Amino acid sequence: MSSTGGLLGGALDPQGPMARSAAALWWLMAALGGLVFVLVVALLVAGLRRGRAGPARVEPGGPETGSSRRWLVGGGVLLPSVVLVVVLGATVAAMRDVPVQAPDGALVVEVTGHQYWWEIRYPAEGAVVANELHLPVGRPVALRLRSADVIHSFWVPALGGKMDALPDGVNTLVLQADEAGEHTSECAEFCGVQHTNMSLLVVAEEPDAFRAWVAAQAAPAAPVNSTGAAGADVFARACSRCHAVRPATEAEPAERGPDLTHFASRRTIGAIAENEPEALRRWISDPHAMKTGVLMPAVELDPHELDAVVTYLEGLR
Ligand code: CUA
């Protein structure tokens, strides 16, 4: 199990075939750029030393013109041409490693960017999640990216390329994870005040674990027991305009907030706070205090109602 912290670290620690070819291209470009830099600095130092030895003794058009021209043609035309052709060839080869359409047997996942959270749908499996993307290892995953509002950008550096999620049209990004692990992802296109906190947890897991997870997420919410009953009523009154709990709320909510059917199984609240009752209490009472500019309004509930709805939500395993 590997875990990848920083985004740049993720890009240079590839965990799948698409990410690996992007990282190989990065290292090639870094090596060539480094080489050219060292060469230029060495020539600069040589030139400075030579200049210090005394004024140039040769007039324009004199015997050194041939040598100057060789330097100009070699350093100004040939060398950059060779470097650019090599980089172009490597780029085209790397692009061929990244499928633009869902390969056979790919898992299709619909990913929708919202200000400021990610909606994740597994259409064939019937699961809906927020801010958590689970993937089976060793199988290509075709992400169908779109946006519900402004332009967002999807990027899991450890697994592959970056792609925009647009309001008008679907972009497909194919990824694959080689081994189980967790990866960080942040929205990569400025989309408003909470752009920085538009995080996504990506969990690559063994196929069996993934199957179990997605089946649990697709299942309807557990029937409300006596502890949750009062909270379910509060939820229906105060929250169901924006949040679904399948199948209690049959119709799609009017305003689309995260589906909460298995809320308690999720790691975070609002993609920023650890999912535990005290944080949930604060989040419902005043989400803006935790995530300024979030589109969820503060929900006015008396303390009993708040307790009840927190109990209900934390019971949605
Ligand atoms: Cu979404 Cu930045």
C-alpha cells in the first residue's frame, strides 16, 4: 500500500502506466534542459574568461568570422533543432500511451465538478459518491468528465494526466493504477473562492475490495431505526431539497448537493474536515465558517434537531 502526499511528488512517483509515460517524458525534458543549461553556463564562463584576458583582437570580417558562424549555426540552429525533434518524438510516443477513448473492459466513471466538490457516479454499478473515487487496480478506468457550473480540472498526478471538466461537453480521461494505494487530487483550474479545497481522495484497491465497496455504495440506505427516526424527519424537511438519501428521497433533489446515502462511510465532510459528529455539527450549523464561499447555506436547527440529524447521518454506513 503506497500513499502519495504532495501533488508534485505524485507526478514524479507514477503509480500507473499513463502516469509512468508522462513522468518518463518529464525526466527526459528535465535532462535535456539541464544539459543545455550546463552547456550555456560553461560557454558563458569561457567567454567571460576570454574577455578578461584582453580586448578582442579581431575586427568584424576578420579570420574569426568562420568560427563565429559555426557557433551560431551549431548552437543556435542545429542544437535546438535536435533537442526539439527528440522532445517532439518522445511527446508523440507518450501521447500514444494514453488512450483517448475507453479501452475494452474499462470501468466507466462519471465525474462531475461542482463548486466546490466532485460528484462521482458509477453508472453500470449504480453507485453515487462525493469527493471519493475508488478504482480497481490493474484495470483501465475511463473517467467521463464534465462540470455542473464553471470549468474545473481533474488531476491525479500519481495516476496520469490532467484534464478539464467543462460545462458543455464530456472529456474522457483514461487512468490506471498498478497497485493499491491512496492518492491526493486537487482541482487544477481556478474555479472560485474554494478552488484550493476542491479535493478528491482517490483510493486504488484490489478488485475484490473494489467490488465490495461499489456494491455497498450502490445499495440503498439502511432502513431508519428508532435512533435515526427523528433525524430522518429533520433531514426530509431541512436537507432533502439539495441532498438525496436513496431511496428515502425518490426524486433527484432540486438543487444538487452531494448524495448522502452512505455518508458515514466517507472520509471527509465537505472534502476538508474529518468525518466525525462534532465536525458535522459545526458544518451543518455554519458551513461557511469551515469553508468560506461554499454553496451550502447554514441550516437553522434547534439543538435537538441538530443532534437528531447528526445521529441520522452518522448512521448512514
Ligand atoms: Cu474546481 Cu478549481
